[in-house]
Amino acid sequence: MRSRWTRWGLSSGGAVLLALLGLWLSTGVGEVHRAHLPVNFRLADPVPGEEDWPWWRGPRQNGFVDQSQPPVRWSQSANVGWQARISGSGHSSPIVWDGRVYVAAADEKQDSLLLECFDRDSGRPLWTSTVQRGGFPPNGARGSPPFSTPACDGERMFLASDQAGKLTVTAVDLTGKLLWQREAGPYSSTWGYMASPVVSGSLVIVSGDQRGAPADRLRGASFLAALHRQTGEIIWRILRPAGDSYGTPIVARIAGREQLVLPGRRGVTAYNPADGAMLWTCRWTADRPVGSVAFDEDCVYASIRYPNEQIVCIRADGSGDVTASHVIWRERRSASDLPSPLVCDSDLLILADDGVLTCLEKATGKARWKKRLQGRFSASPVAMGKYLYCVNEAGIVSVVDRTSRGELIAENQVGQGCFASPAISGNRLLFRTAQGLLLVQPPPSAPYVDAPKPERRRF
């Protein structure tokens, strides 16, 4: 009898262990490594045009274009090209491809995610597509969804959102037709999903930094994932340090190699965008970074305010932990939280949430000038030539000459409420406000009709 009970106890214990193992395997996120398999077939790289703004922070992911004739002053009667209403709410930025403007919006009554398309030159609405239905988290303190800006590769639009506890990536064609929709991994975060997808080679890459649901924390919840642009197959997925982090990755050629750089909790890390292999990491004290990094040919610049204010400049040619070897400087008085930093020539421009605009010498971190702008800022600044455009939450756009120690050139109004970063299309600016879209353009270079000049005639 004893042996039978012993056998029963052992078998029951084994069943319990198997059940616990199954539960453990069903939680968190598992890594995926398929970069060298046939499923990762090569696609042509996107080639944005001169007037395209295809994803977050523009074609070079730096928020800067070299434009010699930007709009500086505008009003309802001058230099406003058009205004258009959006069907839903949101704080994501508009993007531009081949003369069309695309913007993501949430229809909160229908609990759905929309993608809307407008003609860039006239503002005429062309189509609205319902991308997702149901499963969105309640707004609460996070404000109006979506925050994530779409990305375009010339054939497909990519959107990322949190839905029913999952990070969902969707691809639609340029007529709004659904092509594919995939779950990149579990997602549970305090403020909802804010990072935007980024296109690199044949891949669309999304960040899933998060605190995670309690069950998912057993194996690890934070991740970085790359999906094939045509099929939506997960090509690689790697684990990231746990913790809420909202910055969008950037992919650029820095220090002679392609790097995907992402600020996160406790560190700024660079990866090989082709397979997700870590290149280097630099430790810092961030609890929940929000903005993207800035960069130039050799260095990466990142900014945080919580829990300790700091801006860090990292030489990007290292490997492994570069905290002790590749940090060029740290500055602890001028950091921003939500707005992303901006590199223009030899300047590093930092717009703090409270409106203090600081220009640092990017080589040393020393302050060149500071300027106080009115209002509070969530949107990231953009630059056209020598002019910097900073839009506050009340919809006032401060135009600053960055080459003249921050001289304030003009203050313009775009409407009530503006949390989205502007987009640039040629010499035009696009603003997403609480009411809709606004396109601003420079004045004509010459009058359409010259006034007749008086002259004396002899009869």
C-alpha cells in the first residue's frame, strides 16, 4: 500500500511540475533568431523623395532638413495652405509619402484604430481605413491614443499599438487595404504604447519595453522585435531589461556601421538591426525614458529627467559595456523628458518640457545659449535650415533662429492643443492638432501680379 501511494505521489508531483513548466513557458516572451533563414528574403530598401516624411523624425530620423525657404510667419489669412478634420483623436505625428499625408487616429466611440489619408496639396480626404477593432486599453491618465507614428516603405504603411495585452503590428497598402497583422509579443505598460515602428532593410522593427504583467515577469516581458515587411513573420526577437520605456528606436549609420539605438531603463543600447545582436551598451540612471536619441557621424546623444537629470554623449564605435570607456561628457542641468534632442551642425539642441531651450556644443556639452519659450512642451522640435520650430501644448509655434543665439523670430498659432511633433514636406510644415491637420507653406517668392509702375508719357 505504501509503495502504491508513493508511486501516486510521485506521478502527481510530476504532473504538477509539468503543469508549472507549461505555465512558465506560456508566460513572458521567448527569443526568436531567424535572420539567416530563407524566410528573411531581401526586399528593396525604401527610397523616400525629397518632399517625403516617411516615419518618426523624418527620412534620416533626425528631425532636420536643409531648407532655405521655410515658412516663418503665418496666420489664418496668410501662408496657411489648408486645414482638414481628422475622424478620431490621437497624438501621433503625420507622415508624408508621394504627395499624400497619412495619420493614425482612434475612434473612441467605436473602440477602433483608424488610418486616414489626405491629399498633401489640397487637404482633400482620400480614404479612411479601420485598422483594428476593440481591445484597446482605457485612456485613464495616458490621454488620447494613439501616440505611435506610422511608418511607410513606399508600398506599405506600418502601425503599432497595444491591443488586448499584446503589441500588435499591422501593415496596410497605400489604399488602406489590410495586408497582414501580427502580435509581436505581450504588452502591459503604465502609459500605453508610444514608440513608433522603424523600417530597416527588409524589416520593420518595434520596441516592446514595458514593466509587463505579473505573470510575464517570470521569464521577462520587455523585448525588441523585427518583422518581415512583406509577410509579417518575426525574423528576430530579443529580450530587453524590464521596465517602462517609451522611446522610438533609430537606425542609422554611425561610427562606420549600421546601428539600431534605443534608450531604455538603466541603459542606452545599440544593436545590429539585421539580427538583433547587441553591439554596445552604456549604463545610466533612467527609470522611464521617453524621447529618441540624437546622433551624428560618430556619437549618440540621449536625454532623461527622471529620476536624475542628465544628457549623455556616447562615442558609438565600442563593444560591450562602454560606460567607463566611451562616454565623452555628461551634462546635468539642461535635460528634456518628452521632447527628443536634435543635432544641427555643431549644435545639440534640447527643448525641456517647461520651455527652456538650450543649445550645447555637441563636442563638449558646454552651453552656448539658453532661451525661455512660453508654455509646456510634449512635441519634439524640428529644424528647417537655420530655423527651429517648437510647438507647445497650447498650439503656439515658436520659430527660433538657432544661428543667432536663439533669437525668437515669430510666434504662430496652429489651434487648440498640440501634442504631436510636426512633419516637414519640402518647404511645408504639417501640424496635427486636437481638431485636425494644418498645412503651412512659405509665401510666394514674388507677387502673382506686379502693380503697374507709373510713368510719364508725352502726347
